[in-house]
Amino acid sequence: MKTLNLPPRLLMGPGPVNCYPRVLSAMSTQLVGQFDPAMTAVMDEVMALYRQVFLTNNPHTLLIDGTSRAGIEALLVSALEPGDKVLVPVFGRFGHLLTEICERAGARVYTINSPWGTVFEPEQIEKALIRIKPKVLAIVQGDTSTTMLQPLEHLGALCRQHDVLLYCDATASVGGNTLNTDEWQLDAVSVGLQKCLGGPSGSAPITVSERYVTQVRKRHHIEAGIRESSSSHALGSPIQSNYFDIPMLLDYWSGARLNHHTEAASMLFCARECAIALLEEGLGNVIRRHYDAGSAMLAGIQAMELTPYGDIKHKMNNAVGVVIPDKIDGELVRHELLHRFNIEIGTSFGPLKGKIWRIGTMGYNARQDAVLHTLQSLETVLRRHQCVPKAGGGVDAALAYYDQASIQ
């Protein structure tokens, strides 16, 4: 077998993206034992770092070993017992994912729907809360399938008013868009590293409120193989998943270090470096960098006489949808960008498959040269396919945006 030698792609799709070089270096750090004091010190450090990322004081802020979907499933399956009612507002593919996970947990799932390319007003969600009276409201902040960003700032207060737990999937939005966990009264949030945090998929940071912990602790369980005579017994029904059992994971990450699984140490080191990179640059600065990159990309797309998809006033900072022009083979354009220019952009799913391209500006790739290179290459490919935008218009518009942004 030959040594791996993958092509040097510029990943400008909806994620994953190219990692910060310092994150890749962190993954090669020497391993130590599972409960070596040096290892547990890093675990504690990671918890403290991600409190700053999430803008929370929640002591229960930790990592789920697995992709971002692992974080979603852990938080939902631990909060839901069979028969519990859940409300899921669906405005893209990942609302459907939350629905399926909740259904697999045995919950009674109620959905409300907003056309893809739009988001919900808080009044729509409040009406559904009053009508359904769910235990949990589960919602996506940034849905990359449509590139829309759902406003959350009013939902926490509504959920407290109606005694509902609020779960948010912020995988695609954290780090590139504002996420105020405590100020917005979010009870549970899960994210991933592979988008604006500039790392690889494989670790899912989460944070949970005391309201959430109080609920799931009612189902606290300790495995028989590590249970001691002084251990308390579970009061409620067992959580359906052992691996995604949040009370057991809280024990594992606590000072008790109650054994649960062998920590994915390299991903722990990687997640630590993602957080440090963000916090050293400054959370506000990183969000502004994503805003500028996304705005420059949007300006370039519009200057090329391409149509942005959806309600752009609710567009995520870090992604833009582009309507594929008539008589253009969208997959052929993507293929040529990938194989001639080493640039990856995405298509979408379900009703949008083959209808839009999704171009991301995330993490390490939320920078001027990546935006300009992508716009220039896309223009070249479109000209080859007899879709002739104004020569250089996209790059010129992006440069003009960056020039103006630097003055402000």
C-alpha cells in the first residue's frame, strides 16, 4: 500500500473544510493513559475553553466522542422517554434529521414547516408550543442545506414561559455566527468541529443547562460492572443508549472520573486547539471574518449575475446558496471545479438537489484569497459552459467589498 497522498483540495462547500494547520499538528500529540493526571487536566481545560466558545457558565460543557450527529443524538435520546412530546420546526434537511432521531427515541414528534429558503418567526413557534405542550423544542440554528440562519434570541424565554426544554443544533453556525447560550436561555446545544471551528469531523462539543441536567439525572444509571455498594440507583427508565447516556458522561467528565469509555485523545487535543485558535483571534473577530468572507462571496456571486438562493437577510454568514442557471449542468460545473481547479463546492439535498450550489466560507477558509480564488475559478468554468458573466466582475465586487470593509 502506498503512503496516503490526497489531492490538495480547497474545500469551499458546506463542510467539512480545510483544517487550521495548528489543529492538524495538535492531532499528532503523544498519547498518555486514560486517567493520567496530564490527560484529565486537558479534559478540564477543554471544558473551560468551550464555555467561552458557547458563551455560557454551564459547568456541564464537554465533548461527545463522535461526529456532530453524535452530539445531537446524545442530547435528544437522553432527554426523551418513549411517549414524550417534541416540537421540531423544520426549514431544511436537518430539521428532518432531528425529527428522525426523536422518533427513534420513541417520542411523539410534532413538526411545523417553513418553506425551504425561509425561517420561522417566534410567533409561529409560540403558537405551536401552546397547542402541542411539548417536553422539548428541538431546532437547528444554521441549516446548511438551505444556508438559512434561524433567529434564536426570543425562543429561550418562550420555552421557559411554557416549561419546555430548548435544544439547539448549532453545528454549522457556531464560531461563524452569534450564539449566546446563556443570554438566549438555551438548555442544550451541540456543535461539530468541521465547519467554522476549522477542525475535522469526529468530536461534538456540547453544553447543557441545570434545567436539562435536572431532567436527565432522573434517569441516572451506573453500569453494573463499575457500580459500588454506595452507588445510587436509577429512579427513572434507562436511557436507550449506553454510549450516548448524558448522566453517565457527566460522571465521566466530573471529578469522579467514573469510567465510561476510552477518550478519543487525539480528537480531544484537536478540539482544544480549535477552541484556542478561535479564542486567541477573539470570538467577535472570528464572527466578523466569517461575515466579511460571506458578504464578499455574496457580492461576487451577484456581480456574476447569479441568483442567491432563499431569503438572504437570513443567510448564514458562512454559506451562500446559488441557484444553478438554466441550461447549465450543475454537476458538470462542480466536477470541473474539483478536478481542474481543486476546489470543492456543494450541491444540496431533497427538493434542492441539483437546483442550487452551496458555497461555504468557513474556518480556515473564511479568508480573502480563498474567496477570490473560488470566484475566479467559478467564472472561468461558467464561461467554458457558455454562461458568460461579466469578465472579472465577481472578483472585482469581492475586492470592492473587502476594500470598503477595511476602511470601516
